[in-house]
Amino acid sequence: MKIVLAYSGGLDTSVLLSWIKEKYNAEMIAFCADIGQEEELRGLSKKAKGTGAAKIYIDNLQEEFARDFIFPMLRAGAIYEGQYFLGTSIARPLIAKRMIEIAKQEGADAIAHGATGKGNDQVRFELTTAALAPELDIIAPWRDERFRKDFPGRQEMIDYCEAKRIPVQASAKKPFSMDRNLLHISYEAGILEDPWFDAGALKNRDYFTTLSVLPEDAPDKSEYVTLDFVKGDCVAVNAKALNPLGVMKALNKLGGKHGVGRVDMVENRFVGMKSRGVYETPGGAILHFAHRQIESLTMDREVMHLRDSLIPRYAELVYYGFWFAPERLALQALVEESQKHVSGTVRVKLYKGGIHAAGRQSKLSLYNPHIATMEADPTKAYNQDDATGFIRLNGLRLRVNSAVNGAKSLLGGR
């Protein structure tokens, strides 16, 4: 049997690689997607082979991640439960897609992952597989009673690695778990399981400041940043043309410097429970904000309201793992249509954790100062007398309702 395992080199996946190989008598192929983890990838190939992998793939997918996953999601304005920029969620379908490609290339029988039975990632990996390669088997050890019996806690994993001489650096006292990529870094579990714990306290600055500083530690002087958009995509930062990957790297650096994009929330997992997560998304937060600013100038009102009504649904589809589902693709088609005229330049001001609008302009602007002005309209495009009929027609049903049911019914009988 040949199995492709999503591998990071950490304690969990190192144990998984060895355990699955032993239990299934399998040839193990380790796969790690380079989607912006940076130093976490050092020494990974040697570590995987030392743990028992016959082969390891370490594929740089950062350009594809930015271009084909992050940017389409940003064009949709997606944000989950009003706060979460979906950094982990949007990475999983890309990782699963590449795992499937490797499995087919290697003639593997199954793919395996280390997502727990309580989390969202198991769903994301497996729904992607259902959409792209339903013939592949899926091995999820955390849903296997044998695995949970062997490893009821983290200490048992550490002991297992020591006994097997598996090269990992781990501590039973690690205070939380982390997941990093180009869009964000997330922190959860451990000390964060107490929702009253203040992850933004200055004393915790060494824990939760991987991509950004705390606002208190940000510069005392604000900084202006310009972003150029073409059809909903940012194509330049401070007048420097960049591809999507370059945009993300540039804005992560700028946003991180000023402590923007920091989120601490209790969210609703797909499997039904609430969980607490802390996130740093500096570049993504700037892009989300600036994109909305250029839309406000160039997008038709009814198109905007229609697209906005679909944002919660789109965000849910990403969060739940339905990236390759037909309904997400259908929504994406509507999003692309809505972005045809979303082009122009936005200027934002970054200061102490805040992102502030400081200007927006576009050749495709629907904002007409002559119509909007409170002064005399030289173009005569808007006749204020017309508003009388407009209001009277909109009030017709209200007057009829009042005549039939009485105004008192609308005031609670008072």
C-alpha cells in the first residue's frame, strides 16, 4: 500500500508518519506545501526520511496560493462571522489538491492527514478529495480508536518519538498550537482555551507577534500606503507593480510594522462547537479594507448589495471546505462579473493597529460631485422636486397599512 501524508515535520505528523507506516505496512510519501511557513521548512527532507518516508515532496505553492486562492476570495470580500479572514481555511483546498496530484502521479492508494476529529481541517481535506478524487481512500488517524488509545496525550507522543529515535523537538508544555502561511498565522488551544485570557497583553508579546507587533509597540508616526486595483485585484503597492505574491509580502511587512490585522475571536466551527482563535493577518486586512474602498467608488449599488448579501454564504463555503463545490464556483462567477469595473487607486493610513481611509480615485468612478453636492447642481442632473413623488410612492404601502390596522398597532398599542 502506498500513502501520501500531509506532513509538516512537527510532533503530530512525525508520529503519524511512523504509526501509519507500521499499522498499514505502507510505503509513505510525505508532502509539505510551502505556502509561506518560512523557517518551519528547514531540514524537513532529512527529518521525513529519518522518520521513515520513502520520498518527500516539498513544493513551493506560494504563487498559486496568492493568485488562485487568496485573491479570488478577497475579490468576494469574504470574511467569516464578521472577523476571520479565513487564512487557514483557504489554504486547505490547495494543500489537498496538490496531495491528490501527487497521489495520482505516484499511484498511491490513499492520502492521510493529521487533522483531529474535533476540527474543521478534516472536513476541508476530505471534501476537496470528494470533489477531485473520490476514488482515493482517506486515512484520518485521529478518528481511529487505535491511534487515540496509543496516544491519549502529548507526552505519549514525545515518548514514542524518543523510543523510535524520531528526530523532533517538542515539549509537553507548549502553551498553544500555531499554523502559518502567506495570508496569516493562527494560534489556538492550550492557554487560549480560556476565552478570558488576554492574548493582546504586553506581557504576551513574545507569544502572539509572529507577523505583527502589538499596537502599543507600533511606530508613533502613521504611514500612508497606496494600492492600485484592476478588476478587483491589487496590482501595485506604493506605485510598484507586483504580482499577487509580491502584494501579499509587501503588505504583510507594512501591516505587521503597524500592528494591523490582529483578531481575537470565539468562532463557530463547522462540526458544531465554539473555539477561540487568535489571528495575525496584516496584509490580508489591508487588502480587504482597501478593496472595499475602491468598490464603494466604482460598483453599482444593487450589484454591491447583491454581492454583499452573499458574503456570509461565500465565507461559510470557504470555512466549511466547499471550495471546489459547484455552489462556490457559481458564486465566484457572480463575483467576477461584479468586479469588472473595480479599478482605481486607494490610499490608506496605517497607525497603531488601525487602517484608515485616506482617499480613493478611479477613471471608472460612479461618484459624481456635481450630483452629490449640497450646492447648486450645474448639470441639472438631479431635480430635488422629483424626491416628492419618490417618497410618496415608497410610503404608499405604509399609509395603506396604517389606514387598515391603525398607527397604534405599530407602536405596541400605546
